[in-house]
Amino acid sequence: MQKEFAVSADQMLAFDTDCHLFGGCGFKEVSPGLHSFVFKPIANVGGVDINKTMLLALLGTIAILWFFWAAFSKPKIVPGKLQMIGEAGYDFIRRGIVYETIGKKEGEKYVPLMVSLFFFIWVMNLWSVIPLAQFPVTSIISYPMGLALIVYILWVSLTFKRHGFVGAFKNFTGYDKSLGPVLPMSMTIEFFSNLLVRPFTHAVRLFANMFAGHLLIVMFTIASWYMLNGIGIAYAGVSFLMTIAMTAFELFIQAVQAYVFVLLACSYIQGALAEHH
């Protein structure tokens, strides 16, 4: 009788240890899929079910707060190791992203938000390569959507505050009377692109990369065990090497996605603050 799928990533690897490629077991019995991203509640706090991703998000937040508190609670002229790392990370976001995109004068007030977004996203991504956790929180769409919504609300509110209703409308629609007859069509496209598509793509870019990366790592990990039998050992070796390679590549992608998310957020804010011509 075919073994039923587990419904959580924690149980996904708990298949029959005798299930191998040349052992009469089909790959469909162990293959990863959408069930790899569904988790059963592990606790109930105040009537709210807490699952693995929520716990990882909480632990990640606590870890970030602890790090920056330890690094900057008692700053020194000659910084220690934690303060040096914290200053390097903070300065990288401030000068390398915020100042370069928004400008020093306008951008300084948004540095704390952008630093928070970068490190939160990066740590949520890093969970995928940390033993026992081994799951990127941002591969659950609700987390990127929540972060994108924060940026979206800030961008829209800044646009109205800086330009007023008419100016904001021109900003959202890309109004340019020199376009002539195509102006209505251009304004319609820009309106839907900016107000509806933009927050969606901002979130999905992060989500899709983390979702796909985790699925690939899980697939090669399971395949390494699945083919570890008879002549399949050679294939298992190749799959294991691919697991290592994909994990190393994922470490790079995790940082890049945090960088891109914050870079786009700064770009949107700069567009809200810029004068419309």
C-alpha cells in the first residue's frame, strides 16, 4: 500500500529507510512538493496556533535584537568585534543603498527602517541552511507580502504628503502631456503597474527565489538517499555534490534577495520624494 505523504517539512524525511531507487520503492512516495511548505501547529498561545515558521521568525527577530543591543548598547571609540560587525552592516546599508538611492539629506531618516528590513529578511532566509531549522521563512508568501505592504504604505503616504492629491496622481500615472494621443493609455498602464502590480512583484521576487531554492535543496537531499542503493550509489554521489553546491549558491542568493528588496524599497521612496516633471 502506498505510504501517505506527511504534511510538514519536519516529517517529510521520515519515510521508510528501505525506500531506494532499486529497492522497489517509487520516488513519488518520497518526493518533495507543496506539502514541504505546510506545517502543523506546535503550540497554542492565547488561542493562536504557532507553527515552525512563526517560531523561526520570532527567534530570528530576537537574535537580531540581541546582536544589535550587544553591539551598540555600550559603544566604544575602539570598537570590539560585535560593534565592528554591526557598524559595518549598518554603514553598508546606509551608504551603499540608502544614500546612493535616496540621497544623504532625504535618506537619513529611512536608514533605521532599511537596516531593519535588510537584516530581518537576511536572517529569515538564512534559516534554510541552519541545522534543525532548515527552512527559509520568506518562502511562505505571507511574510514577503507583509514586508512589501509596509513599504507600499510608506511609499503611497509619502507621495501624497509630498505632492498633494493632484501631484500624487501624476506621480502614480506617469503623467506627461508630451505623449499626446497615447497619454490615456500610458497613464492607465502606469496606474495599474504602480498601485497594483508593484507591491505584488516586490513580494513575489523574494518569495519565489526562496521557495525555488528550498525546493531544489530538498529535492537533491532526498534524491541522494533515494538513489543510495546498488548501482545508484554513483548517482547518489552526484546528487549529494549538487546539494552542497546548491546550499553554497543559496547562501549567496539569500544575501542578494535581502539587498534587492531593500534597494527596491529605497527606489520607491526616492520616486515618492522626487519632483514630478
